[in-house]
Amino acid sequence: MSVAACDSDADESTSPISCEVLPNMRVLGRRHVRPLEALAFACFLALFSVSVVWYGLSRDHRIRPSTSPNDVATPATWRQGDPTTRAIWRQHEAPQHVHADDAANTTAVALSMRNVVFLKMVKCASSSVQNVLMRYGYAHNLTFALPRTGWHFGFRRFNPKRALRPPGGVFNMFCHHARFDYALVARMMPADSVYVSIVRQPGTMFESLYTYLQYERETGATYEEFVREPRRYYRADRQQRVLARNPMSYLFGLEPEDFDRPSATTAFLADVRRRFDYVMIYERFDESLVLLRALLGWAWRDVIVFRVNSRRASARTQNGDELRRLAEAWNDADARLYDAFLDDFRRRVEAYGADRMASDVTRLRSMRERRYGQCVAGMAEVAPLPGLSYRLRAGADAGCGRLVRSEPAFTEDIKHKLWPDVEFIDVIKRYYMKSNETT
């Protein structure tokens, strides 16, 4: 069928007789469009609409295509299915033993993860894991989510507005102290980010935390007095004392009013296990590093680390079996959290292979000892803090310096590298001045 198509210069009052009759064309407004062109345009609009909706859903809820258990090449598959299925992540794709015992060698794997969310946990060797991530990001020019002032986002509700704007428009690393809020963090980080954390047995972790944060000054109770009568001294409305019960669960996002509600704790635990790709275990730290390397596809030299922010022996409190049991009872939500992640971890080690794990732990320790000998001359106390620091050998390279760099100092280094034109307050000097004032 033919229709009349008027010349674009013709007056609207012109008779249809003055319009040229064109075959197989339709009039859309004043534009001549052939049927095939209209169909193609409609298809394009449909595909575009579907893409926009899919992107929105993926960003908000991290929906990804489902895959078979054997398809373990991407983080999406590690998050799917039951814990047993997730435990086999990367067992087929993990880096092979192609690295010599030389820290200068680079990884031979094709895939390496560069977008990482690490929920830094208190007194769980998390500063050491953070050092691994900061060194890697610093060396590869990655962008960090950093607070405008200081070196953590605080222990109350996470506020993304406290973060500096990423120079390239995208964050790669999130590894500074914050209380986890998945919805807010997911909006900041790329959709393919790997979510990692670390946990520790609550009976020993709580003693370390109580001593390190000097709760005795605030509560007037020794550690033993507190764990024997915790409700007498506990107040969740104090800034630091929000961590004085179930600190790990609290930082993972559990609300204090839900600590004594088993149904809320169960739902919370299921959600956390679904959100996090991998949770390391403090008591099995070297094995945890081996699995972290396999997960991220990094080189051996990338996961060499010296213990950072560890306490001197004189700062440790006697913590016998009875006190550990009391602390675990007081931190019952943390006990459930720890047991669940320890169970997941054991399955991952089993999937990795006992002989392979033993060999890789030996390799890692050997490389760390060699690097320690190259870098460290001795240890020094950080008065008045309860921690220890490293004294570098004369002529030690820059890599040695970053291995022993404290979190506040390393954070300032990264800020000045990423935002060279911004003038930052010298928080390092202010921090140590404040510490000296409290003695």
C-alpha cells in the first residue's frame, strides 16, 4: 500500500494532491521512515530498556547469571549456592606452582582481582591483611576509598560522604575500618568487587580488644572483673564501648538490640555469609593468606606480610580457660559467627588439598623469613601504645619500608599520591601527640 508523503517545504494547508506519493513508506511526524528502519529502531529501544533495567538490578542486588558448580572462574560463582558449593571456588582455576621461591618473580595467572572490599576487623590481624592490600594497590596505582580526615570511617553508621572523591571516578580498594553496610558500600564499589574479611576466636579476641582499647580506664574494671560481670559495666552508647560486646558481629552490621534475639542473629548470619566471598581465620593465618592469594590471583610476593600492630608481651593479660569461656558467653553472637566461618574455611582448605596447602604454607613462610632478614634489624616499642614497630636495616629498599609501614602513615602516603593537590592535616603527628597527652 502506498501513502502520501508531503514535501517538508510544503505548507501544511497544501492539498494532498500536491504531495508526492511514495511507495512502501509511512509518515512519522514529518520524517519519512521505512518499515525496516522503524522495526530496527524499536528493537534497539527494547534492548536498551532491558539493559538499563538489568544494570540497575545488578548494581542494587548483585544479580548475576547462574552457573554450574564447576564454573569457578569469576567471583559471581563463589557467592552462589550453598556453602559446600562455594567452598570449591577456584579449585580448578587457582594459580599453579609456577613461581620460584624468589619474591621478585611476578604471577603467571591471567586473571587477577583488583576490586576488593575488605571489612577490617578489630584485633584479628586485620592490619596485616590491610597492609597486603595497600601495598598491592599502591604498586598498581589503584584507587582507595579513604576518609577525608584520619584513617578510618568510624564505628558508627557508615557514611559514604566521608570518603574522598576517587580521582578516576572509580574505587578499587575499600580496606579501612568501617561498620559494614552492604547497600552503601555496594554503591561505592564496582559490581565485580570481591568481599573479604577476617575473624578470630572470641574468647581471645575480646581480651586483646579490651586491653588494646584500654577499656579499664573507661569502665574502672579489670578485664577479669568485666567478663565476670559484663552487664554491670557495659554501655553501648559510648563511642568506643560499642565494641565491648560482639564486636565482630557489630562491625558486620548486627544491631546491639538484636544481640539477644536468636532469630535476628540467625538471619544476620545467613546474610553475611551470602555477601562475603571469603572470610579468613586468625588462628590459621598463613593458610588464610594462601587462599587469599588463590582467590585474588596475585603473586606470592604480594601476600608476604609481617605482623602489623601486634602487642608487646607486657601488654597481654592472663586469659585462662575460664575467662575465655566467660568472654565467649558474653560475645555469643560472635561465637556463632566465628564457628560458621571456621566451618566454611575448613571446607575451602579441604577443596584446596591438604598436600598442596602444606606445600604452599611452607613456601610462603620461607619467602617471608627471607624477606624479613633482608628488611628488619629488630623490634621497638611504640610508647605509650601497647604495640611494637620494626627497625629497618640500613639500606633497606622501599618495599621493605612499605612492609612495615603503619596504617596511619601508609594511608597518608596513598592520599598524597592519589590527591597530590589536596592539603591534608598531618593526622600522624596529631595522633601521636594525642596519645602522649593521655599518659
